[in-house]
Amino acid sequence: MELSEFVAMTLGEIQRGVQTAINSTKGNVSGAINPVWGTTKDIGAAHIQSIHFDIAVTAVEKASGQVGGGIKVVGVTLGGGGTGTSETTEVSRIQFSIPIVPPVTVVSHDP
């Protein structure tokens, strides 16, 4: 999987997961998921959260000298199967953060 696909999919899944949790608990519990006091106009810089990524990426060089293109996020596969090729794999770590404002539950002030 390309790194860009992984990041996009992960951020989208986090946003959808928070929204699903908000929707499934509205009115059912005496609490709030990611509450904002007031109205949607009160959502601002204070509600920014960071998603921290710490990703292991690999670059694979085949015996022919060609290097695989792009940055890949790879899972490990174990198993037999003979091949006549030789390859070198280099694993690196990339760490970064992405600021987001996740979905919120608006909690009204009682007059």
C-alpha cells in the first residue's frame, strides 16, 4: 500500500469512527464524545487534535538493480515458495503528526 493511501485511509477511518461513536451514543448515555460547549460556531483552534504516525516503510532492491518506486507501508508475509531472485530490503521509520478537528458533540448551555 502506498504511504499516501495509508495516511488517507487512516485519517478517514478515524473521522468516520468518531462520528459513528457519537451517533450511536446520542441520547443513550449521560456523557458526550468529544464535546463542544455552545454551538458549532464555538468550534475553533482549541479543538484541534493531533494524529501521530510512526510508520515503518520499506524499499526493496531487486537483483537487477531496480528499486521499487514509491514509499510502501508493508505487512509481513511468511511462507515457503522458492524464487530465483535476490533482493535487499531496507526498512526506515517515518514519524509525523497531522492536526485534525474530529467530529464533535455539541452540548448546549442550559439557561
